[in-house]
Amino acid sequence: MLPAIALRFQMTRSSLFSPFEIIDGDRSKGLVLVADHAFNDLPDEYGDLGLPAAEFQRHIAYDIGVEAVMRKLADLTGAPGVMARFSRLLIDPNRGADDPTLIRQLYDGTVVPGNYPMSAQERRKRLERFYEPYHDAVAAMIASVATASGKAPLVISIHSFTPFMQGLERPWHVGILWDRDPRAAEPLISALSALPGLVVGDNEPYDGALRGDTMFRHCTANGFAHALIEIRQDLIVAESGAAEWSERLAPILDDLNGRPDMHEVKFFGSRTGPL
């Protein structure tokens, strides 16, 4: 029996800017792809948040290379996907609504003038017009895939990380982030580690236990198998690299998606506390 999933869904809550994009695919496959940080776009009304254009080419604005990976991976696997269309500098969809980093005023040394001061009214506006419609779309996609496939979906989130952070070099080519549900994460780590020359991070460069993030909200809380894949940005900044990584990941995800335990509702809890 699948848990109830909220079916609130709108194409957009802003007539001027779509907060998400749907990549259509075969929903009967039971696989859903998600990208929280694929774009560095802002609605016209926010201008540039007081930042020079160069800042929007940095990792602080979006996950470099992820849009291309998502499109290619969806094409290769046939799976549908959902991508947030707004920059994480506007509001970060991969944070809980009460997370202090939801709307950053300082990020990796860059002050964001358009985010300070932040009134309660403006915070609510960004939640209602961008953050919640994206999560509505993710919830609706997961629900439709569950209905079309007749089983709990496997959800894979695609991210990328900067090779250097706060002066430190990150040696991993790819990282798999997860909380307590090992069903997708452990086979992914094993499959990628078996490929020659790859340095694979297990909850590196970040910890996958983040209360209220996209995987927590849509998967951990609902008992759906899931994993978050982080690819180092210098490996996918070029179209050829994005294609290479998509071709590397597609057969691994197809294999995972074919395993019955990926499509069962199981609750493993969270290292962040009670569900």
C-alpha cells in the first residue's frame, strides 16, 4: 500500500516565471529524476539580486552541468524528471522551509545584497511563488509515477559540486549522499567504485542526512528508495563530459530500477531525528 501523497499541483504560481520544468518520460518505469539546482535563472522582478553577472556562473548560483546531465540521463533511461528553474540564490529548494540557509545572505564569500534585509513578507512570497510550486511538482510527479507503475518509485536526485571549497580541493569524482535507507545508495557506491579510476565519496562532499531537504521531504518521509548523486563540476561543465557521465550512470540506474526492493515502501528513519 502506497502512502498518501499530496496532489497539490499548479503549472506555476507566477504568470511571469515558471518555477520548474517537467522532463516527460515513461512513468510506468517507476523511476523519477530530480534536480534542485539545475538553473541560475531569476525572475525579472529580482534583477540580479545586486550581484555582478560573474557570480551567476559560479557554483553558488546553480549546479554547473546538471541540466545537461538530467536531459541526457532522462533520454537514456526513459524516465521523467523535474527540475527547479530558479537559482538557489533566490531560495534553495533543497532546504527545509525553516532552514537558516534557505535564503542565503552570504555564500562562499559572496554577500547577496538582494537577500538582505529579508522581511517576513518577502520570505513568504518566495516560498509561495517558487519553492512550494517546485515541491508540488515533485510530489505530483512521484504520485503519477507510482500510479502509472503500480509500485513505489525509485527517486534519484542529481547535483554537482565545486572542485574547490573554502580553499580545499575535493578529490572525489562523484559522491553518493544518503541518510539511513541503503537500498539505492549502497549499490550505487559499489557500482561506481568498481569502475576504473573513479574516486567515489560515501556521503562526501556533503552528508545526505539533511532534515527537510528534497529527499527527506519526498522520499525518507514516504518510505521510497532514493539516493542523491553529486558529480564534480569540472567533469560535466562541457557537454561531452555531461554526456559521458550520463552514459556511465544510465545502465547503473536501469539495473537498480529493475530490483524489486527499490519499489517497496520501507521506513528506515533518519539520522536527523524522528520522522
